[in-house]
Amino acid sequence: GKLKSKSPPVPLWSRTSRWREQIKVGDEVEVRESSSLVQRPKWHRATVLAVGRETDLPRELVGGAELEAMDDNGHGKKVPLLLLNRKRQILVEVPQERLKCTSPLPTVRSKNDDGLPVAQPPFIRWVNLYSEEICQVNTHQTREKKQTDAPATASYVMESKRELVEVMKPFNNIHGSGFVRESLRGNPIASGTVGLHNLGNSCYMNSILQCLNQIKPITNFFLQGEYLKEINKNNPLGSGGRISTAYASFLNDVWGNDYSILAPRLLKQTVGSFAPQFNNNFQHDSQEFCQFLMDGLHEDLNRVKNKPYVEQFEAYGMEDRLAAEESWRNHLKRHDSIFVDYTQGMHRSHLTCPGCGRESVKFDVYSSISLPLVPPKSGSTIPLKDCLDQFAAGEQLDEHNAWYCSNCKSHVCALKLITLWNTPDVLVLHLKRFTFEKCPDVDGRILRRKIEDTVNFPIDRLDLTEYVLGPIDPNAPPIYKLFGVSEHSGTTANTGHYTATVRNSEDGNWYRYNDSNVGFTSGDAAITGGAYLLFYQRIKGSLRWAGMEKELNGTPNVDEDGFQAVVGKKKKNRR
């Protein structure tokens, strides 16, 4: 007999609830995250703002996850493959995607000519109603979490003065390699305390992110969406807002209490696209990454839209106070952001030619201070004060950093003395553990060596008053408490492993981060030979621009020779 022809398979949607046909404005659905992977999707709750008609022309889908099968439309273009030609689309609002918008969101929702809300992908975007990008509410998420759930992140207590972590030997020297890591939902051990997956030797990044995450005023600036008002898309030194947007998305996930472990893939990829040196699976120096990320976020949020050319002036012979104020004014002509507000200070640099005695004084801006590690006086512990004293004592430049003396008409190994003029609210101290030495036994090549002596640094009170040359505000003195340490174990900055010990800005407790592993610890436990970057915050008060805002108020402008501009009074007309 004849074989019976097979019927086409019944579509999956026809065997489930017909909720899609009854959807209306105000209903809740679940939508895949815009940057979600097909294999490990993440879902967010969304609200329906508008429901299209079957007869409407298909709208362009922007900002959604690239999930749907594609089909040829007969004109050489690929279009989404629609189930049984069902074309209805809905407009949804996804609150958790708000921070991914690269343009500021208006306070009043705008509408188009049809009276429908204007799409602002991925926060407000159109999706196909019968696509795999949406599903019924409560399919993947429950409305309320059980308050008794134990944290998904394992906790452990580290003893004070703990030994350095013994790192397991990685595959092909790539930590975190072997399989794809995705974010893990669950209750974090504490708010803002989330483990970070190692994405392939990305521990240097994880270590810095855990420290920067606890800078409360800057983190709140991103979480509250204030950064959107200050994105500088046209700054050639920035990323057009992409790095700041990715960082805001990362912080939103960290503080959303939805994850116990995150895979910061979007942030790593975004940074790598603008800094090729980080666009790989090599190990990197956490100090270099910290500097790049802070500079990149600063330029993304720089309030200066048109930077004028500013020539650095010679301050020798000027009163220090006037020279410092004029130097800061020049700095503000090109740099003004929340990172300038909280993380940048100024120091006085004094150079002296050893040949003719010519001197040069300039005031330079800094966002971190690199401290030399002196030989320990006794045992193997170096007091941080000894490092600060050595920094303040000055140094003689070597031939690689020679200074050009205009009198001698040559580069000379000048005597250099750096003095802190002021200090910002957030202070980063870089312990110079890595030195460069010429090794005659290895073809005369320059080798990088690590100093593994333990530096004994204060946890709850670091007083820098004696090292500050400029005015000191009694309401906000240069006294600091430690809140983060980026740690390194290994022989060079570009090998080994990075971890972090950080004080949570909400509960005040100390936590230790070893990539995805998070545990309780103490601040004293960070005092080891691996401490590399120290993050301090001012204890009392707050000073914008490290106090220069107060200094500039009411201070007259001076010219480059240090003379104040005099404004003459107009004579009254005699009658």
C-alpha cells in the first residue's frame, strides 16, 4: 500500500498555555538579557508597554539577544524566522537593562506619532511575541526569595598573618581555563560581596574590581544612574561611554543581590576593545589595569567637552600656594569628573641640576602614589612609615629618566624631590615590589625582580599630616582607614596570581576574594609579602578636589609669572 504522508510537527507553543494570545499592556513577562548567551541565558522580569497588531509592519528589533533562527527573505537579506508567520510584536520595559543605555534617559517618557512609547534599547525594546526571547512570568524567576536561604557562596575564616595562597598549577598557564563560566544566581554572602569567575588569567582584573567596588560615593554615582548625565561621547580619549556603561552594568549586578558569583565578561571584553594589551588571556599587572580603568572611566565621564591646549608653567620663584592654585585651574580646563572629585590630588616636584644648580618646580596631579620599599631595619617587616619617609627624601634620577637642563643643554641625572601638596578622599598607595635589574649572566637583559618583604601598614588609622605641604582642613584631615588590598603571589607582576582583601562599605566586615571564592577574614590578614596596592579612604569629612575647591574660592587669578590681576575701579562721572 501507499505510505501515508507525515503531518508537519505541531509547534511547541500550541501544546502549552495560550498566554501569548491574551497578553495585554501592563502584563509581566520574562525577557532574555540583551547580552545573554544562548547556552546559558539570563532572564529579567519585564513589563509590557504596548502590544502591536498582526497587520503592523515588522519593527526593527534592536538591543535584544541574538537568539532567533534566521531565514532568507527572498531579497538577499536575513530576517528572523517567525513561527507560522506570526508577526505580532510587543514593547517591553526591562528595568535591569536601564544601566546599559548609553544615552541619558528622559525624566518623562516620550511617545511617537502613533502614541506608543519610544524604544530605548535595551531598556525599552520591541520583541517578537512568539519568539524564544520571552517567556511567561515566573518561568525562571520567583517573585520573592526565601529569606532563610543560605548564601550560595562558601565562607571561611582566614587566620591573621596568614600565609600566601598556594596557587594550583593552571592548564597552559592560564588560570580559569577549561570551560565557559557564567554568572551563578544565589544569595551573596553579604550585599555587594560577590565572587568573580576567572575568565582566563583575569584574576588581576577581579582583584581591582573588588577594591574599586567598595568606593561608596563613586559606586552610588553609577548605581543611581547619575553617570548617564555626564557621559562624554565625543571625547577622543574615552570610549564613547562604553566602558562606563559596562562598569555600571557590572556594579548593578554586584549590588542587585541576585548573584553569588558573576562572570564579568562584558566589562572585560569592553575594556579589551579599547585597550588591546588587555584583550587576551595573559596575566597582567593589577596596578596597570587599575590605572587604565580609572583613567578610562574618568575620560568617559569628563565634564570638559572641548579641551583647550594648556602649557605647564614653571613655578620656581612663585609662592607655593599661588602656584598650586594656578596649576589646578589649568588641570580643570581639561579634566573634571567624579574621579577628579574623589581620587586625584597634587604634589610638588622640585628638580635640581647637579651640574649648574638650575632648579625647576612644578605641581603635578596624581591618582596613586608609588612608594619605594626600603631594606628592613630588623627582621623581614618594613613599616609603611619607612616607605613614606623614603618617598619624601627624594632621589637622583637615573639615565633612563634623565631631565633636560636648559642651562647645560643636555639631559642630566637631576636630584628630584616630591612632596605631597594635598591628598584626595580616596588614596591609592602602590608598593613598588617589582624592580628592574640588568643581569650580565642573561645577555645583559633587564629582568624584573620582586621584593617579597612584608610591609606593615595601618588598618584603621594612617596619618599623613607630616607629609602634606599644603593647607590642612581640620574638618577633613589627611587621616585614612584601609578598605582594600590587591595582593599578588608569584615572581613577576605578569605571572602568578592576584587576590584581594576588602572591607565592605555597608557592613564594615572584611572579606577575602580569590576569584569566585569569597570568605570572611580580617584587615590584619592582608599584611603579607603579597600586599601590592593599598586603598585608603579619608576617615573624617570630605574634600572635593583634595581640598582645592575651598582654596580656589575667593582666590584671585594669577598670571604665569605669579602676579595677581588687578581690577581698577571705574571713576564716577562728575556732574
